[in-house]
Amino acid sequence: MKFQMTVPSDRQRGRQTPATAKDERQPKPISTNRKPLSTSIIIAACILGATSCAAEKSAPPKEDLCDVAKDTETHNLIQKLFHTDQYTTTIYNTNDRLPEKLADELKQWKPGRTEFTTLACSFTPKDRRPDGSLEFELSWTARDGSTKKDPPGKVSYYNINGALGEANDIITKLRVQCDLPGTLRNPSSQVSLLTKGSNTLSIGMKVDQKMIDQQMTIVYRVTQKATEVLGCENNPLEKDPAVKAFNTPEEAARAGD
């Protein structure tokens, strides 16, 4: 796979919703005026705690939501949607910033309030119209489904390992319970994590059910990474997705029984 990762410009950042745009200030750099620790002290500390030092060094970093390795299911599906493996990946909020923003939104969340979203990342195929991309954003929504809104037009419904979703030819949504630790335990018990995927490249195109199912599979994989990055204690999306569309939300709900 050939792709290029870009950092969004100020113009791109301006497209984000209020929740994503309100906290764009970068943290102040950590002061480096302290005297360096003696090399012998550092070596001694690692010798005494060799196991923990080795564990920290060997722990692989969590991938950003749009980090896609070649020959993975997600890569193959994106290639089918774009009809090319050459695309640009844009990360709007990295693993360091995404949990902070969503935690801040969760603390302010109230039932019935206007829901703000955090723009996460996007894929844009090369040599295609500049306004088309496959874009992902995250937000919190009422766990009881009271604030759920279906995309317009003909909609397919899904139940994938307990995560409920709906999709049309452009918009794909998936909701999953994400139980967070500590001070976020109580507020997270009232909401679901909502991932919204928008494939604006499909505007004006004839889209069949297979393509809609493929878009839902990609959204599931992105949501799967999001639950890992956020540290959802219930590990809601451990299993691989078996994507099957239903005609009504009631049919999808019964599929999980």
C-alpha cells in the first residue's frame, strides 16, 4: 500500500465541530533545565527493575485510528472502495489527544444536549476530486438510544457483536458501550461511543448493499481501535466482525439475543 500521512492545515482544522476546535492549543514544552541524572543511577535503576524496564520498552504503541497496514482487511476494503491503493491518510487527533478530548466531552455530556463530535482521521484517494474522502468522527450518545438519528433515505441496520449501527450509501454509524475507569466510570455508564463514517466519494454514485456492508466493516475496525485507545474496561469489540444487514432496527436488536 502506498499512502502519505499528512497533518491538517489550519483551514482543515476549521472544519471541525466545536468540540474538536475548542482545544487546539498545544501543551507547553517540558522544561529541560534540570540537571541530567547520573548514568550510573539510571543503569542501576534498570538493573534493579530489569523486568519492568524491558516491559516498557517492548510494549508496542497503540495504532492511530487510521493507521492501516498492508494486506489487512481494512486496507483491502479501502482499496475496493477507492479502486486504488494510493491514498492520503490524515490524522486530525492522535492517540495522545483523542482520549483527552473525548474525556472532556464526556464530563460535559448531558441527556438531550446538542452532541458535539471529535474529528479523528480520514482517507483521501489520490487523483480523485478534492472534496471526496472517507472521514471518521467520534462522539458520545445516550446509551438508551433516545437521541439516535438514522441517516436519511434507505437505511440498513446492523448488530455486530452487540454494537448497533445503521447506514445508507454515504453515512455509516456504529454505537458501542464503552465502560471507562476512575472518575469517568459513572458518566460512561450512561452513554455509548458513536463512530460516524462519511464516504463523500459515493455521492452521486450507484451504491449496492455489498458496498454499504464494506463501509460498515471499516467503521467497525476504526471503532475497535478507538475502544482500545480509550481503554474501555469491558473490551466490547474483541471479536472480528460478522457483518449482516437487517431491514429494521428491531430485527437487528433481536439478532443479539
